[in-house]
Amino acid sequence: QQQVKQSPQSLIVQKGGISIINCAYENTAFDYFPWYQQFPGKGPALLIAIRPDVSEKKEGRFTISFNKSAKQFSLHIMDSQPGDSATYFCAAGPSAGKSTFGDGTTLTVKP
Amino acid sequence: NAGVTQTPKFRVLKTGQSMTLLCAQDMNHEYMYWYRQDPGMGLRLIHYSVGEGTTAKGEVPDGYNVSRLKKQNFLLGLESAAPSQTSVYFCASSLLANTGELFFGEGSRLTVL
């Protein structure tokens, strides 16, 4: 039973465009919602995270939007750059280490 | 700035062989984790540790054992490797459980023939 559903599986965006990746979760007890960025041959790295007491968090060009009632959250990458090309994972759980991960979205930003 | 170091980075095993993956962190973190990542899937938690001398099962623990004899090291063992254990294994550590950022190693690619 998959508890975190991520979409789309892959995404192609032109340089300067907005990349949007969505995730839905099932367990209302989840309390921590991070996004990770992974480059080929590397481990994931925390990009940004949010807790359910806020609806939005912004760090530079990256924004998490959180909808607690719909049990959905999304990552928005503004002014997407070729260097943003990577695989992005959402996760949800009671804590950082015990989060359930989505299946990942491969983002390609074309110059 | 080593962070989280995994050894070996690559390994090929035959079915039934055993091996140990080593994870070492130099950040004095209490919490350590082992994940596996399969193509087209996110990371799945195998085992974790909340401190030296402790271990606990994660989502997919079968076929694996772990030990945390020293705070900085977390070992993942496969006693009798199976082709289904072909995967990329990631170790991670965090200072705090609930709000702490996970720091990942670069992964260990294991192939079981």
C-alpha cells in the first residue's frame, strides 16, 4: 500500500519556466513533509521541508505549498534552470528518518 | 568535510554469499538509517538506529541485519544474498529525530547474480 503518491513521473520544462511536482499522502498523522533533490550517482539532499501548521514555505526559487484538508503538497521551482535537472522526491512521515518516499520525478530543464 | 561515507561503493555478489556495508558519519549524529532505492521507486527504510547500541526494523527489514557498536558507524549485513537484494543502498544520519535534516551518503550499488 503506497502511502505517498507523486506525480508526474517525469517533467520537461524550458529554462525560466515554472516546474510543479505534486504529492498526495494518506496518513493524517504525518507531521513532516520534505522534498529531496538527487543528482545521478549521488545521494538525495534535503531541498526544503514543511510542517502542517503552515500552508506555504519559500526558500529562494523553491516553494512548498501544503493543503492539509486535501492531504496534498507540491513543490514549485520558479525560474527553472538547467542546473535544476535532477530527480525530486517528496516524502511524508512522523519524522525525517521514518518518512515514506514518493517514487520520484525526473525533471529536465531545457536551455 | 566527509559527512556520511559508505563503503564499498560497488559490489557484485553471487546468490548465497554474505557481505557487510559500512556507513560512517563524522557529525556526531545520534540517528542513523539504511535505505534501499530501486529503479523508479523512492527510498525504502530497511533498518534504523536511534543511538549507539540500538537498532530497529524499518519498512523492508527481511534479509538484512544491522549493528551500531559505535556511534559513528552503522553496518548493514546480508547473510545470504538474493537477486531481489540487487539495489542501491543509502545510509543517512540525522542529529534530531523529528526535525533533523537527513544527510545521505553517496550510495553503494550492489548486484546479486
